[in-house]
Amino acid sequence: MEKKRVLITGAAGFLGSHLCDRFIKEGYHVIGMDNLITGDLRNIEHLFKLPDFEFYHHDVSKFIHVPGRLDYILHFASPASPIDYLKIPIQTLKVGSLGTHNCLGLAKEKKARMLIASTSEVYGDPLVHPQTESYWGNVNPIGPRGVYDEAKRFQEAITMAYHTYHGLETRIVRIFNTYGPRMRLNDGRALPAFIGQALRGEDLTVFGDGSQTRSFCYVDDLIEGIYRLLLSDYPYPVNIGNPNEISLKDFAEEVLKLTGAKVKIVYKPLPVDDPKQRQPDISKAKEILGWQPTIDRSEGLRRTYEYFKQLPKEELFKQPKEFTQH
């Protein structure tokens, strides 16, 4: 029987590379696509020797051509951290709009099922807690985070339009804070920032008073949820994340304890529109997908710390890359 073929955009990124691994393991032929603006080929170089993996260096905001049959498309191309999307706001909007439109057009042409990576950021700074899929959100469209939040909200809207108007098979995953190996140390997110600072012997930076909460999901759990959602028959958004909520101050304390770093926590002003609370209601994922996270934070943090510890020293001190805007 011929292998099923899956296109994964953002393949060289944190989540995209883990998805490539999972679909290879499940016996698919995987086509990875990435323009490498925030992705890193080192995340997928172990796959290049495999006959069932191919890679296209391409920007999905431009027309996409993939020869042959496609069964599934997973659209994960997008800057996903504040440090990136604040530096390249226009590309962030383009990959969420033009990029999604191009992927949907390809899915329609190939009669492929398409899953998009949405985010808990569609809820903005939520007035409802925990966040359910039926909550419409509290987003500032013209604030600095609006380029990411609104790109993802538009992405959901156009995906549903293709589903209802063209009858395209679509799936929407709303991803909550995720961590694990292959995260970039300097991408501005709390976990790699804390671990990077601890490894460099720097004080840990917490924004605001540290009372704002996040719910951290280990990457293997997230990938399992995404895989189940793709193969389900549910076309509406589904939250995938770990509902175990923690304040950022307590989280910084956990990282200090894990790393044994002899540094302190310092506090800086809270960024504009930074969400005060973030916790997924995963009732839908439990009911429809039979999914819930299985890896607790202490184990996930240990695995992630082991990964960061073995990185070359120059990685620890590497500055975030400079981008040009198109």
C-alpha cells in the first residue's frame, strides 16, 4: 500500500520538527517546508538521510507548488514568540493570512485534509478563566501583540470559510504554552529565557510582579493531541494544552531549584497587553480525542534542562537573529 503523504509547513521550527519526527515514525512520507526565518535546519537534519523525508526551502506567503498527491497539510509556519513577531510584524501577518490562504488553496487542489496551528493568543488577555473554545477573546487589534493575535484569528476565520464554502476537510488546534527540546534559548518565552539565564549565571527576569499565570504543556503531549485531532472528524477549534496553571514567579523558583543556579529573581515592567492568566479548558479534547497530558511539569522540565545543558556554549550566548521586513 502506498504511504500517505503529509506536508508540514514550519518544519524546521520547534513544533514543526517534532511533527516531522512523529509522522515519519507513523510511516508517512513527510514533506517539510520552511523559509528558515525563525526555523533551524539542525532540528531536522537527522531526517535528511531518510527516503521518506524531503525538504523545500520556501516561504508559504508565496505561491506553493508540491508535485504529487497530498493527503494532509499541517500549517505550522509562523513566528511564535514575542521577540520574533515584534521584530517582524508584517511577515507574521502575511504568513497567517497569505500563507494560510496558499495552503488552503493547495489543500483544495489536492483534496487534502488541512490542520492549522492556532493559539491560545486568540483569547488575548482573557476575561473568562479557564478559556473554553466558545470564548471569543479580549484582543487589542492595534497593540504590539495584535499582529500575531489577529493573524491567528484571521487564520481560523478563513479556514472555517474554506470548510463551509468549499467543503474542505479542516482541523483547528488552539495551542497553549508548550515547551521541550528544540526551543530556541533566545526566543523571548519564559521557559527558555529562565533556563538560558540560569545556565549563563544571570538573574532570572520576571515581568510585572510575577503573579500572571501560564499553563505549560510538554511537547510530546502536545504532538499526541495534534495527531489525534488531525485523524478525528471534528472541524472546529480544540484547545490542546496542560491545564496545570502556575504563576511565573513560582515557575522561576522551580527553574532555580532544578538548575541549582545561585542567582536571584529580578522584576521588570510588564509588556503591553501581556495576558494575566492562561489556562486551557481541555474538556473537548478529552471528550472528542480521548486526550489529556501525561507528562508532569517536573519530568518535562528535567528533560528540557538536559537538552539545553548539552548545547554548545556559543548557543548560550547567541544573540537573537536580526530580521529584514518584507
